[in-house]
Amino acid sequence: MTDRKTELAENLARVEERIASACAAAGREREDVTLIVVTKTYPASDVRLLHELGVRHVAENKDQDAAPKAAACADLDLTWHFVGQLQTNKARSVAGYAHVVQSVDRLKLVSALSSAAGRAGRELDCLIQVALDAESGERGARGGVAPEGIEELADAVEAAPGLRLGGLMTVAPLTGPYAGRQRAAFDRLMELASRLRVTRPAANMVSAGMSADLEDAVAAGATHVRIGTAVLGVRPRLG
């Protein structure tokens, strides 16, 4: 193996061990948790190496990076997740390659993604991003809708052609009552997800947890964890 492939393989093994241990501690099956490798700032060559190492879910947070990377890896059986704040004018591009948009947080974005999915002849799974630091009815600093706005967005996604409601996503907040309390934040997300599933049982994805706090996310019940640094390492930004 190349030096880079060896590095990625070792990092993946460590992350896999962390996820497996967290699942065991929580009394969960390992297959209940999907690893998404966040490849932002890293080249398509790394994505290809990750695929060779068995990774099937990758994520990006900027369309200008994601679109060419997805095109360069179009021959691979990958599920692409878009996880960043998304401007409506980027919806058409994102709908061309993403399978899951995890950052749906406003009605205008729902409309834009629905129109774009229709033009592309594709269906997109959408997660509603919840801002646990938001005041009632406001968006958080990292994007997301306040918990009070989940139902309205869920209705909109379900009614939108080309979109499917997948579940909820959050990023551990840096401000507000959950700042520095990742487990409490993820527990709160699970409460909201359970409430959503009462009337929408198919919306069973819960995306939470990153390199520093994946154990808290798994303990809370997350179905997907988004891991970047722990797999790819800290490297200079491209460009």
C-alpha cells in the first residue's frame, strides 16, 4: 500500500474500534451506526483510496469542492452526503450529485432542492438540520432550524416532489444551553427524532457526532456519525 493508503487504513481502523466500543457500551449493534467520512479540503485521490478501503459514505460541506470531486469519482459506488450550509442558488448543482442533503433548514431551500431534483430526474433524501442553540424560531450560528420549526419543514419536505424526509441532523452547538454538553445535546436531538417518528416512521436517520464526540453520539442513539479529522488527519487546506 502507498504511504497515504496505509495512513488512511490505520486511521479508519482506530475510528472503527471507537465506534464498535461505543456501540458495545451502549448495547447497540455495530451495524446500527453508519460511518460517513467527511472529505472536505481533501482531494479526490483520497476519496478513491477510502473507497478501496471499504468506505461507502462520504460527505462534503461546500459545493465548489464537492461537485468536481463527485464528478471525478462518479465511477465509484459511493453515497454522497452534503452537510454544509447550503445557499439556494447552489441547490441545482448539489442535486446533481448528492444522495443525501443533511442541512435542510428553511422552506426556500426545500423548494429549491425540489425544483432541482425534478430537473435532474433524481430523488434526494433530506435531513432537517436542528439548531439546538437557536432561540425560538431563529436559525443557529451554524445553520439549522430551531426545534419549534421541525414540523413545518418536515411537512414541506414530505410534500415536495423529488424529496424524501430522512430524519434529523445536528452539530454540537458552541453557544447556548448545550455548549460543551455534547451528550445532552445529542440526547435532545434523539427526543426530537423520536417525536418526529411517531407520525413519520420512515424518517429514522439521526446524524450526529464528529471526530471529537462520536462516542456521545453513539451513546445517545445516532444512526450516522460524520468523521473527518480522525480519518483523514490534519492537513493543509487545498488551494
